[in-house]
Amino acid sequence: MPLGRQQAWSLVRRTYRTASPGTRLHVLGRFLTCPYLRVLDYLPPQARVLDLGSGHGIFAHLALAAGAREVVALEPDTRKVFLNFPRPGMRVVNGYRDAVRGRFAAITLFDVLYRVPLAEWPDLFAQLRGSLSPGGLLLLKELDPRHRAKAAWNRTQERLADLARRMKSLPPRVLQNCIRLLTGILEPALILAMGALVLLIVLAILLPIIDMNQLVRL
Ligand SMILES: C[S@@+](CC[C@H](N)C(=O)[O-])C[C@H]1O[C@@H](n2cnc3c(N)ncnc32)[C@H](O)[C@@H]1O
């Protein structure tokens, strides 16, 4: 069953409506930047699907709405597991790949492989192959190393999210000092960046005028 962009977004919005603004923003970012809808087109009808490293479970929700029979959303990060808001047909499992049971018509991985050490890839792929039913599909979306800026931005996002999670567990006084230190660095850096931008704009306006003056003198 094809799922239009508008319909998909409305489903995602409804699913996460009670989540915190931070989570909703993250979900919106993922929805806009990850080709979930294009991958849906490859799912066999009535498929049993495994989404490995499912994060907040966005793809699991979309796959069920698009006609999957069952989706197992496997995610090692317990905090994300509690933000999955499961629907009928969705099984959220908190664990690593050793928790995978049974066979699937499709296995999906969205931006997960780069988090798995290279040395583990052969074992991982062998296991996933063994978990596919005959004719099953492995659908893999990974950061394209040729798009360096995008890949760097995605990694930065993940690191910032990890850092934010670790910071939450710090004692309040230490957290306050960290925030003070960060704003102490960021404020002057922003002022400098704004100054540089203004200088660039002024130069961009002035240089053609100076050039024209020289032409008139010639
Ligand atoms: C960039 S997030 C992508 C989440 C989700 N697939 C999505 O599209 O939003 C990467 C996810 O991989 C998970 N992950 C990290 N190491 C993993 C591993 N060894 N096995 C499975 N998932 C892993 C992380 O917890 C994280 O949720």
C-alpha cells in the first residue's frame, strides 16, 4: 500500500505528539533527511520486517502503515526504546543483534552500520543473511562517504545527542558549570562570526564600486 509524503508525515506527527519538543524535533529531522518512503517501495507485501538499530521506531511505524504484517524494531539504546510509542504489529526489542529471532522477508538498517566496528561487519552480514527468508531483502541505507559535509553533519548530530544524554546524568552543579563554560566560548565565537559575515557583506558591496571608479578614471 503506497504511503504519500503528507499521509506519512501526519502519521509520524500523531505518533510522537506526546513526546518532548527535543524528540519531536529529532523525529522531524530524521523524517526530512532519511529516505524512509523510498525504502517502503521495496518492502514485499505483508512482510515480516526487522529494523535493526531502529532508534525512535519511525520506520517501523511507516512500514506498518504501508502494509507490513509485523515489524520488529531492535534498538540497543534503552532511552530510545521508551520513545517508540508502539502500535499493533510492532514489537520493540531492547538489545543487540544477538536478540534477533526468526526469519524476515526484509531487514532494514538506516544509518546504523557506521556505529558498528568494521571488524564486526562480516559476522553481522552473515547473521542477517541467515535471518532472511528465501528471497528476502536486505535494505541498507548508510551515510555516503562521498558527501563529506553531510556525513560529518550526521556524525556531529549523533555525537551531540550522545553528549546531551551523558550530560543529563551529571550532578546539577557540574551541569551548570558545563553550560556556563559552553556559553562562555560560544558567545564570543558567535560575535566574531557575525563580525566576519558583516565584513564580507560590506566588501561584497564595496568592491564592485571601487572597480567601477577605476574604470571611470581609465
Ligand atoms: C543514526 S541512529 C539511526 C536510528 C534509526 N535507524 C533512524 O533511522 O532514525 C543509529 C542507531 O543505531 C543504534 N546502534 C548503535 N550501535 C548498534 C549496534 N551495534 N546494533 C544495532 N544498533 C546499533 C543506535 O542506538 C542508534 O539508535
